[in-house]
Amino acid sequence: MENKVLLAAVVLLSPAGLANAQALQPETIDRASITPTSLERRTETSDTPDPAIVRLQVLLDRAGASPGVIDGFAGENVAKAIAAFETMQGLPADGKLDADVIGRLLEQTTVVEPYVLSEDDVKGLVAEIPEDYSEQAKMDHLAYTSVAERLAERFHMDIDLLKALNPISTFSVGDTVSVVNPGAPRQGTVKRIEAHRRTGQILALSADGTLIAAYPATIGSRETPSPSGTHKVKGVARMPPYVYNPRINFKQGDNRKVLTLPGGPNGPVGTVWIDLSKPTYGIHGTPEPSMIDKSGSHGCVRLTNWDAEELAAMVKPGVIVKFVD
């Protein structure tokens, strides 16, 4: 009976209503109705973010079930996040957006908020990041290339969604822009990490097996698979330099010599490296958050920078890391 009342109370955004909307507005997202058909609904143009999916992704992120990049599009990472949320709630983990899941997720607080750009937001940028590692090795810092890129990562957003919400902004000091609020980082003590290859997901568990957080992940590739078995966390390095050795790992371009690349969010391992007891392997960030679980890694476990940072803050040396098929 409660499910019927909930379903009756939810108003579905019609495709016509979405088509008639002008630019993506904060209030459109905040008022968007999340329904059991939200993941099936399509806007008239496939490249238009769905306000209801944006809201859903933000609420999942706040609950500790990361959807990866918040972009307003349904996909496997959203379904995995729903399944993780169901596990946290003691529900059957089928990844389906049903009335019970919606009822437990919904909040009255807004998900889009204003943000005023400061002087710090425009500092330390670089013009570009060259693809060639030998050129990257000459740089001082593999930093963000724009204010928009920095803000997008800070608020867990796809840069295209950020720009869609702020179509006329120049992202200059003093500008007020609209961003989503993914909530505070998860807190807790992680005692066990499970890397699930088949689903492409990292599960962070407490001592009693409670799921603290879940993250979409790129776990190795067919050419360079991730390790098997059980290992341990050795330590955490933030903004780590990256040592490229073609004899040990892989060959990038025409580079045949060992190179040391500086740290930074656009470095090969992103903003954080969680070192594993298996030599040369780790859990780390990425310069391309939108590609998580969409392209292979060189054997390591790759997360968005913000997810890797959140996980790193909850682990200590000795934490068990198990790779699961």
C-alpha cells in the first residue's frame, strides 16, 4: 500500500516538458521527479542530461554509493551505485530503481547550489597536458587545464554538465556558478577492500562486513590484467610522481627510457596512490574520470580522483585488498 501511495505521489517529467525546457536550470534538477522509469526515459536528444538522473546521481553519491561522474545519463555505473545502496539498506541488490529505493533516497534538500569563484580557483593552471610522457616529464605539475575542469572534479561533475548549468559563465573570479553538492566525504575505518572485476566496482567494508562505500572502477584490462588473490595496503601517497618504466609496465608512444612524471590531477595516477603489497600495483585516481569502467587500465585499479581520495582517507597500512572475479 505504501508503495502505491509513493508511486502515486511522484509526478513524471514528460518528454515534452523536457524538450520545452530552456537551458538546464538548477530548479529543474531540484524539482525533478525520480520514478521507477527514470532510468528508461530518454530525452529527445541523446546528448541532453536528464535532470532526474542528475538528482539521482547526487543522492546516491551522498549515500556513499558513488555513480562516478555526475553527468545526467543513465548507465552501468548508475545501476551499480543503486545495487550498492540497496546492499547498504539491507535490500535485494538488483540495481533496479524501484519505489523502495526511491523512498529511502529522497531528500528535501536541494542538490544544486551557488558557488562563488575565488582567487584560489584560478591559480596553478597549465595551458595543456601533452600526451607524450617525455613532454609531461618536463613539466613542474600536471595540473588542471581550466577553472571549469577544477570545479567539475571538486563537485564530482562531468565538465559538460557544469557548462550546461552555466552556459554564459566565463568562470572568472567573482562569478557565481551553479554546481551540484555531492555531500561530505564518507567517513569510517575500512578494514577490507574488494575489487570486483566482473562488475567493475570497489567495495569498502568495515571490520564487521558492513559496506561503507562503493565506487565504480577500472580494474585492469585484457592485455594487462589486475593481480589475483589477496594483498594488503602498504601506504598512501598524495599527488604522487609517476615513474614510467617501459621494461616493467607498458610502452607509451616512442618512449623507451625510464621517466619521472610530476604529480597532479592530470597525471597518470591522478591525485592519490594507494600502494599495494603486490609490487607496482595500486589503487589510484585518473586524469579522465568520465572513462572509469569504460576503458582498461594497465593492471591497477583506477577510480575517479575524488573517490580515490575518499577511500584513501579511510584506509591504513595492513588493510586487506581482495580481487574477486
